Amino acid sequence: MKIVLSCLAVLCFSASVGFAGPEALPDGKEMKQVAPAPPSCPNWAGFYAGIFGGYKFSVVNTDLDLGGLWENNPLVPAILDHQHDMDNSGAELGGVIGYNFQFGKWVLGGEFDGGYLWAREFKADTFPDDGTTYYNSQSFKTHYLLTVAPRIGYTFCNWMPYITGGLAVGDLEYSQRLVNLGLRDFQESFMERATDSATNLGWMVGGGLEYALTNHWHLRAQYQFIDLGDIDFHSAGMGVGGPASAFTGEHHAELREHNVSGALIFQF
């Protein structure tokens, strides 16, 4: 019996030691759980390229100055009243390349953008209807826009607001036709028309907000104001019987653009 009791005592002691748990820490000390390190902020420096799509609002102010024998025509005020501005809007699609340098939270870089525009406008009026009827038509187009500019941004880890401004290059194409339909025996008894196109060097200013989805993929929203200057050209009249060059016209159009766009960018 004594042997049995001795064995039970040894077993109970062994069990108490096995299930006692880890040794208690000294007074004043506690176990602390180590939190995982937060993800690091992306590096904004380096070369990048991407594609963008946007929508452009074009402000096209026009002016017509009629001279020569037009000065004796009583309908000139009515003609000028039907001279319209050619404001228009349309989509834009293009690409972007650039390079960034990072200094702490500041990002400095340069960027080149090039896009094709769907920006067109056509307007025409027939007036008045008192035996001497005029037809005035105008059309304006711009096909592309290129910008080269520095960028300055300030990063908030994955976010970077920035400002930009620099050179802008684009084309302007403007045409106008003025027809006297007063002689009913002829489809066009008198016509004065001209068209011209030019590639203009202007300027751009804007800003945007860029977000780094990963270390390589970025999303961007941007606004630009673009001034591409103006275009001027001269016209002379043409009558049914031959030249009517004593009727002269000076045509003028100027282009300003408001552009909003979004871009998907890959940083190498």
C-alpha cells in the first residue's frame, strides 16, 4: 500500500509541473506583442509612361472686318451681327512620358504629353430675306495638342498633388464663306471666302492629383488651361462676272482651351 501511495504522489507532482505553464515574468515586466511594420511609401523617382483620355472645352473668339466696297453696303451691320464665336468641345486621347526626381517629400520632374482632339464646330446663317440674301458660314477645327512642361509635386505617401506649366503646341484651322444670294437667277451671285491653318506655339498651366496604386502603377486626374494664340487671314470677293477684289475681308480667330483628363501611368 505504501508503494502505491508513493507512486501516486510522484505522478501528481509530475502532472503539476507539466501543466504549471511558463515561468512568470519578474514584477514590473509584461509580455508585449510586436506589431507588423507599416508598408513603406512608394518611390516617385524615375522614368514613367502612360495613356490618358480627356475632354476639351475650346473657347474660339472670332472677328470679321469688311473693307473696300463693303463700306457702301447697308447690310454690313446685319452681316456682322451674324458673325459667331466658334466655341466647341470634344474628346482627347493621347500618351504621356516623363521623369521625376524626388527630394524628401518634394518631387520635381519634366513631362511631354501628346494627344489627338475631336474638336470641331460649324455654323451657318442665311439672312435677311428682303431680296438681298446673304449666307455666312464658318468652320473651325483643331486636331492635336502637344505640351512640354516641368512638374512640382508634394507627396503624402501614396498621394501627390502637383502643379505644372510650360509650352503648348497645337493647330488652328479656320474658314469662312460669305455669299450674296440676291440674284435669284444665279446660285451664287457673289462670294467671298478664305481659309487658313497654322501651327501655333502657346502656353499651358494646370495641376492635378496622382495616386500610387503600387510601386509601379499610378492613376492621375488633371486640369489644364491652354492658350494657343490666334490666326488671321485676308480674303477678296469673287463675282459671277469675274473678280470683285474691291470687296475685302479680314478674318480673325483665337483659341483658348480648358482640358480635364485622367491617366493610367506605369513607373519603371
